[in-house]
Amino acid sequence: MAALLKLVVFGGIILTVIYIALSIYSRRVRRGKLEAEWLAAGKPGSEDAFVEAGLKEYDSSLRRKLILGVYVVPVVTVSAIVYFTNFN
């Protein structure tokens, strides 16, 4: 039982660090693309307003939600391995 608790705690910490890093990276990449898009569009309006509107749209996008797969995929994989090893 102690081994399971260690796996859950340390695994959760590691997955959280990975999730935060991926979220920050993905947001920075999106910001860079928005800034490039603003320049390519001929600098319409304020850059900050354009980028913030794009990031607000990004926050509700599917890509942002897919990053949560960082938690789902490893848990499902480990659970399947344990199930098929012990009960099949």
C-alpha cells in the first residue's frame, strides 16, 4: 500500500510538472504565432489587444484541453498494465 501511495504522490508531482511545462510552452508558441500573424496582417490595431484576444480564444480551444492528456494517458496505461498482468 505504501508503494502505491508513493507512486500516486510522486507520479502526480511529475505529471503536474510536465503539464505546467507543456502549458507554458504551448502558450508561448501560440503567442509567437499571433505576433507573427499580426505583423503579416499589416499591423492592424494594437498588438497587445490582438495577441490577448487570440490567447483568450486559445484558452477555450481543444488544443489547450488536449494537454490534460498528460494525466490521462499514463494513468490509463499503468492501470491497463496492472490489470492485464494480474487478472488476465
